[in-house]
Amino acid sequence: MPKVFLEKENKTVETKELIVSNILKSLKINPTTVIITRNNELILENTVLSKEDKISLIPIISGG
Amino acid sequence: MTCKFCLEKPVIQLPNSEKKLCKSCFIKYFERKVIKTINKYKLIEKNDHIVVAVSGGKDSLSLLYLLNKYCQKRNNKIKLSALQINEGIKGYRDSSIEDAKKFCKSQRIKLHIASYEKETGKTLDKVKKKYKDTIACSMCGILRRYLLNKYSRKMKATKLATGHNLDDEAQSIIMNQFRHNIALSARLGPITGVKKDPRFIPRIKPFYFLTEKEVATYAYLHNLIFKFNECPYCEDSNRFFIRDMLNDAEAKYPGTKHSIVASFIEILPLLKKKYKNQEINSCKLCKEPTSSDICSACKVKEKIKS
């Protein structure tokens, strides 16, 4: 199962979903609030993952 | 799946569009859009001294990086400096000050730091500890704007550049609507201010037409996103309520934020005209410009004095 690293929570979760947009939906994360990377490369929401993939969700926040 | 303009792998699907762009095409698109905004609204002119307000976050560092590149291409006829405000928030601002220092050193940009403690005698941490019910964001915003104007004027800036993006502007527009504060909206736009006054340094927003996600993508591609770091007081903010509301609307109805800003830009000249005769006084306590007798920053200072 793909692994998802949630940078804000600093934790990794496993998911049954293989399409990034479905992962975001299942985690109730608004796609406008994060950028998504795999192996330090940006990927799109319609990317289909393999079961061994690990992705990171990096929250977009203003500097304040 | 390839880039709209070449055969490379895309890194972003542009908001409110089907276009997918690779790293190199996206950077070109992003920088062209910034230059178009600068030219269209005359944000930067020859011999300007631009002071960039830096928080150490992705928006301001991306802006500083891009404007440095912009100035170098113009044979440095435009002077560039950076100004950071230290609110005194332990575990938050201290790390972003280090990030900003390192970045400015690598780019050879002079960084100035002004602090709440020097100005008011107290850090924001101390204020929050003593006045638990104080809404940190509103107080912080008043002091930050005050110090940015005061210190950029001291630095002889002709413009103060901020990393505000389309998301930030949409939030400000809606916040002012919710509070029936249209006079404040008249001061928004790619270049702020209703009328010229030497005491006010005009603020420019070169990222005005770029979304937060586009800026974050640009920052990521230039290694300008550091460790996740959120202000510990941010849950107090009305702005974050509006931000979440607009993000939900955007996910459901793509293009919402663009529409808010585009509609606003259409009526902005009328708002500026309506409020152009608003008087600008000098604060009786600090002599800084204000619309009333005592400026908001002095009111805050009085409140936290004891």
C-alpha cells in the first residue's frame, strides 16, 4: 500500500487509494492547501501511484 | 502526460485551467506573470529603492529571490534591501529569522531587523502571556504594518514590496466586506494607497495575480520551502476562517478566488476616487501618519504598557 507522509502532523499513514486526488479526499485534505511530492519531485493530483510509492503532503501556509 | 509546451514531465496543473507545465515552463510562466504585473501597474521604476518585507516564509523569500534576479538584469539601477520584523514568538520567528539571514547572505542582500520588543518593550509572547484574551493576529498586524512603514521610510525606500498573493488579496477583500470596511478595501490592489503622502511608503505586490499554490510551487522548485512552521497564535485569526472558507469554495467552484480579485480590480478605481480626500493626520503621540488623532499602533502600545 502507498505511504503518505503528512508534514504538518509529522506522521506517515498507509492508504488503499492509488490516485493522489482520492488520497486527498480520503484524508479530507483540500487540494488547494498542499503541494504533493514523490522522491522530492512535484506530482499532480491525477498521478496514479504504485503500491511501493511514498508521497509527501506539504502544507502551504503564509509566512505570517 | 506531458507539459503543455514541451515533452517534459509536468510539476503543476495551473489553477482554473487544464494547462499542465513542467519545471522550466512553469518558472518562465511565473516570472513572466510577475513582470507583466510590475509593468502594467508600474510597481517598479528606474532608480527605485525596493525594500522587501521578509518573514522567512515561502512567499517573501520567493519574492526576494525573483526581485533580486529582476534588479540584476537591469544592471542594478534598482536598489534592493530586505526588512524583517521580529515579533518575539519563541520557536517560530527565531527559526525564520535564521532562514532569512542565510538566504540574504547567499543573495548578497542587506537585511534589516526591527522588533516589537525594541518598539514596545514587550515581545508578543509576553503580551499573550499577560493578556490571554488578546487577539494576537489583529494586534500583530497593526504593529507589523506600522514598523514596516516606519523602518522602510528610515531606510529611504521608495517602495515596500510584500509577498501577498491572489489568495491573500481575496481574503482581504472578503474580510473587509464582512466587516463593512470598504475604506480599507480602497487601500488594496497591486500598489496600495489612496493618495500619495511622503510619510507612507507605497506597498507593491508583484505576486498579486498568482495563487498561493503557484507561489508554493515556485518556492519548492527553488528550495525555498523550509521545515513546516506555523505561528502558535494563528488559530485566533479571523483571516484563517475566511481562508478556509475560500479554499472550500475554490475546491467546489474552481476560479472563485480569481473571480473575487478580478471583480475587485474592476471597482478599485471607483473606490480610490471615493476615498481620495480622506485626511491623513500625524499621530499626536508618535507623529506617524494616521486617519485619526492617535494611530492604531500607539493605541496597542498604550494597551500593553502596564
